[in-house]
Amino acid sequence: MNIKAHQICKTFGKRPVLDGLTLDVPSGETVVIIGPSGSGKSTFLRCLNGLQSIDSGTIQVGDHKLEASNEKRFSPFSSEIRKVQGMIFQDFNLFPHISVLGNVTEAPARVLKHNQADARNLGLELLKKVGLESHANHYPSQLSGGQKQRVAIARALAMKPKVLLCDEVTSSLDPELKHEVLDVLEKLKSEGMTLLMVTHEIGFAKKAADKVVFLAEGKVVEEGPPQQILESPENSRIRTFISKLMS
Amino acid sequence: MILQIPLMLLLALAQPPTPLIWAADEEGGAPYVYRDNKLGRVGFELDIINALAEELKRPIEFKQYAFDSLIPGLLKGDFDFAMNGLEINEERQEKIRFSKPYYIYRQQLVTRADEKRFNTLLGCKNTLGAIVGTMDGTQAERLLNQAKIPIRTYSSSTEAYSDLVSAGRIDAVFLDLPMAISYALPNKRLQFAGKPTARGFYAIGFHPKNETLAKEVDAAIDALKTNSKLRSILVKWNLWDECQEELSPGFLFEEEGRPNNITHSILEENQAWTINRYLPLLLEGTWVTIQLTLCSFALALVLGLPLSLARLYGSPWLKSLALLYVEFFRGIPVLLLLFFLYFGLPAIAESSGLNISLALSPFIAATLGLGLNYAAYEAETFRAAIQSVPQGQWEAAASLGMGKSLTFRRIIFPQAMRIALPTTTNDLVALFKDTSIASVVALVELNKQYQILAKSSLKFVELGLITALLYLALSVPLGRLARALEKKLAPERR
């Protein structure tokens, strides 16, 4: 399922965060967004997921559309877009009071009204996919950061999304734990999942991305295949940015 | 030396004699000493005091003192003497020195004018469910207890009679004749049932070591009897009756004036205040305290949650209404609230011509008052707890397609309750202790039971320690539970 974002504008107070951002994510592709902090990367993902309103522009995910709306009347709960789109956060945001399996089965059981056995089978299957079926009855506080993020992925997958938005999902992990999360994402890509990721993992981008987008001041500065953007970008700002990331 | 004596004489002449301090309770009601809205402080005892001051050639100053505490206050030396319808009885005689009596009291049963079921104490006792109101620590209370008649005690006669006439929560009032004369006689809705009974004496109480002053006052009382000033005061207050003829000078209550037989037998019984006798009563009070704590806390929780939700998610109108509730009930003293619910509501119902009775039972009034008050605190606790659940939890649930109310029920609320639990448990401990306030609405909970027993037995220290132990036996484990929960549910451990 593809994503089309057209001329997205978003201001916080008077500060423009997204300034006419246009981006296409073709179905089944993995797109990596890089850019300096404050460039609007996370805000863009949150707008795509309907967690934040947009001032103008249009967003289309498959057949689902998000329109610009008044921020005061906006509710993050009304978006239909979650039926096809999952989101994974930097801070995991697991539900601390329910078990690992409960975290995964909560939404299918309550929103999709799966019966208990179905939800449980689905949950265990997804936990197996992220390599944590043995931790089904643990609580989030008993897991490492990498394990938590893998549970968060399983939780998002339980709603059968066609697109996954990943907002710096490895940024709060120790280096040795990052790969276990990235490995899971690579596996999802190979199964045909459309991935839109904000990340600083240049190595992962080179290996797995179909497209890399450099964002600055709420606009796309340059986009293209990873080799082009990461190794020989036209814009000098990208070169400086990447050399800083690599150092 | 030679110079000093005239100097001291001069000083003594220049300075007026130091005033005597007289303690009484203005709240006890008419006709002893009370506040009249036009005349200020009045009462037949005040008239007697003024006559005594003339005899003694010393000014006497009034000191407001709770009736319950007159004897402990006297022994503590807070004032020179107590005069406030103090009945002479043997327990008090062991503690304090009584003057010669200045009035011979009897007890009068008062019922509503339309009472058909009974017109004597015995009849009242045989009437199922009939409750008799009286005052704390009075001879009337002892008589009723001895006769095993169900009673409700008040701290003033006004409260007792108004509960009889307007609220109808009690069926009769049994109190000293002077109170009945000033309150019930002019009230067409009340009637005297039967003749006054159970004679006894009012006298002035002194510290036993203050024999000099007691003798002076005894002489002054005799003088007032001889010159008929006492008689004219009692006549003025409509208190003179044939009984008072016995108040001749030199009358010695120790020999002739023993309280009549019934009273005497109670006195003997009262002397044996052993732990076997009062512990069951204290435990009974403890049970009432526990019930009151649980009921009012349940009410506070049930009201507090919707209030917190209205504060957080309600329409602007609902939000300000909830805020108004919280500010109002946090801002007024519980004591005031309890008084209003118990004594105020029946009066409102009556004056507005409502046919329904708003006379709440003591337990219901206390539950409501404490519950309404604590609901304001719980609402704020819940609100803070709900707000302290990280925003990311809402977003994670939203991104999974969960709706707002589902997210609240399944994700936010359970976490908020864990956060609120230690504070809520602490509030429960506070409420448990605050239930002692319920004694003002005639509810005999642990604290009230202590007051009643201590006043009857005058064993303030011994009973106080046992009562404190009973409170501690419940509040300390509760407090420990709160701290354990706090540790267990601390954010870093979740």
C-alpha cells in the first residue's frame, strides 16, 4: 500500500515545522527519512498517523485520506487510517500494566473483536516472529530495550497493517541491541511490508532502503536511491550531515 | 519595713479586688446561661452570680467552657469555680467540692403534642423503637441508661428539643425541668408528659483545695436564701416551685438531701467502672467507626471518580461545575457540613413546606458529610493520577486503532489507579481519624463513646489510653499498608 503526502504544512504556534512537504512511498518499498533534529521528521510521521492535525495539504494511504483540520477540534482517536497503518515509537510506549502477550492481543481483542483463543494464537504467532514467544507472560518492565521494541513491533503487526511508520525506533537502544530490532524490520520488508522510517542508521539505510529522503526545515531537500544520497549527494548540507553521523 | 506596710495597704485600696473566674457553657442553652439575641448573655445562673458577686464584694468574670470539660477544667485550675446546672452526685463529690445547693432540680419528660403512644418513661420504654433524647453527662442520661431506654445524646438542650420537634428523629426528650420550662413550655408542638421526677441538686463546683473560697460562697448562698434574693431570681425565671422551699439556709444536702432511691442505685452501680464493663462499649464504638469509615470512603470514591472525569474531559460547563464542587467541599469545615446536614436540612424542609422529611439518621448524615468532603479530595487525587499517565500511552493506544473511551478504560485508568493508590490509602487513614467529628451529630462512634464513658466514670486518662490504642490498632496497619503500596508501586519499579 502506498503513501502519498502532498504539500503538507504544519505550524506550532508561529513556527513552521512542515513547510509544503511532498513525499511518495510506493507500495512495498522501504523509505528512510534522515535530517537534522528539528527538521520535522517525527512531526511528519505523527501527522501521517493522524496523531497530529495538519494545517493544509493532503495525505493518502491506500484509499484512506487525511484532510487538514482545525487543531482545536482535532481528535487523535478518530482516524480511520490506523486500519492500514501501524506505528512504532522511540520510547516503545508498551502498556506497563499488562503482560507482553496482553500488549499484543489488547487491540485485536477489543477493536477487531477477535475471540480470546484467536487473539491469543495471533499474539503468540507474532511474538514468535519477533523471537519473544518465551516471554509472553513477562511484563514490559522485565524486558531489555531491544526486547521491548520487538514487542512493540508485534503489537503493531497484530492489527494487520499494510504500512509501518517507525519513529527513531533504535535511538534509545544500546548499539548491541539495535540489530535485533533492525533484523525484524528487514524480515518484514522481505515479506512485502511498506516501511517509512525516521532513523540515523546509515548502515541499515544503505542495505535495506529503496529510497532515502533528506529533510530540512520541513521540506524535502533531496531524495533518491541510498547510494546517491548517502555517498554522493548534490547538496553540501547532506554531506556535512552524513559525515557527522559517521564520525 | 515601717514604710512598706502603709504602702501595701495603699496598693490594696487602690486596686480593685481580683475577679473570680466562673466557668459555664453558653451553648448548653436556656435558662442557665445563654445568649439572647437582644439582651446578650442572660440566664438565671447569671442572675445568681451577680447576686453572689454583690454578697462577696468581688467581681465575677464569665469564662466559656464546654459543659463536658467543666470538671477536668476545674481540677486543672483553669477557673475558680464551675456553675452550670452541675448536679451533685457521688462520683463528682469524690473529685470536687460542692457548694450548698442553689436549686432543686427534677427531670421532665417532654413529647410532641400529638404523642398518643405514651406519656411516661415506662410507657416510652414499652413503645417499640422509641428513642429518648438527652444531654451528654447529665443525670438524666444516667437515669435513662439505667432504665435501659434507647437514648440519643446531644451537647445542648436546643439540639435535643429541635430534633424532637422539627426533625422527629427522637420520640421524647428527658431533661432537667428548667430546660423543659424554657424550651418546651412555650412551644405549642411539645407537651410535658407526666410529672417531673428524680429530684436532685444543682450546686457550684470548686477545686477541693479551694476550701476558703467554697466556705465564703456557701455563706453567700445562705445569705441569698435568707434575704429571699435567690427566691426572687427563681420566681423571675419561672423556676420557683414547692420543691425549692427546702432551700432554707443551712440546708445540708449530705444528710437530708440524698438524691432519691433510683438515682442512688445508679450511683452505686457507676462506681464499679471496670474494664469488663467499658471495653465492650468501646469495641461497639470502634465497630461504628469502622462502618462509618468504610461507608463514607466508598461514597467518596464513587463520587470522586466522575468528578475527576468531569474536571478532565467534561464540557466547559461540566468542568466548572466539578471545579465548583471541589473548591466548595474542600473549602468548608466538615464540622459545619455535618451540622448543616443533621440540623439544617430538617429545618429547611419544614420552613419550605416540603412534605418529605429531610431528617437524616446520625449515621447517614455523618456518612454523607464525610463522603461529600472526601470526594473532593479523591477527585483531585484521581485527576492528578490520570494526568500523570504518560501521553505516549494515549498515542500508542490511538495508533492501534483504540478509541478514546476504550483507551481510558483499558490503558489509562488501570495505570492511574496504581498511581493514586498510595495517596488514596493515606486519605483513608485520615478519614478514619476524622470520623471522630461525627460525634457532633449524636452518632456514638469510638470517640463519642469515650467521651460518654469518661464523663460517667471520670476516668479520663485510663479510658483515653485504651481509646487511643483502639484507634492506633487500626490506623497504624493502614498507614503501613499505604507506605508499602507506595514503595511497591513507585514509578521506577513499574
